Amino acid sequence: MKVITMKILMLRSKLGSNDGATVQMYDEGETYEVSEALGTCFLAEKDAKLVEGEKAVAAAPANKAIGKAPANKAS
């Protein structure tokens, strides 16, 4: 699964959660690369603006260790 991100410039400081679990402060005047969901919320509330020339892009998900699938015991 690919994660869609966008680059935004914060117009005012606001709390937000980029991953749906961890809340952090996004500071006025700072540029952040955030998830499409969080970026859309900030843009809709006019708390941020899209950085010029930046579009939402698909980013590869972070590599996470995945264990082996369990053996099929149906046979």
C-alpha cells in the first residue's frame, strides 16, 4: 500500500496527527510533508497552504519487518 503525501506551509500553529495515533504541534511558518488526509484537513481549515509546485505524491510505505506466513495446515 502506498501512502499519499503532500508538502504544506503552516499559516498558524495547530495540533495534528499524521499517522492517526501520535499528536504533534505543526508550527506556523514551518514546512512539513504530511499525509494527504492531514494535509487536506489543514488546507480546508485554512491553517496551511500547499507549497508551490508540490503535488500530492505516492510514497513507499516504511519498511516493516513482516514474519513468514503461517503454513497451510488444511492439507
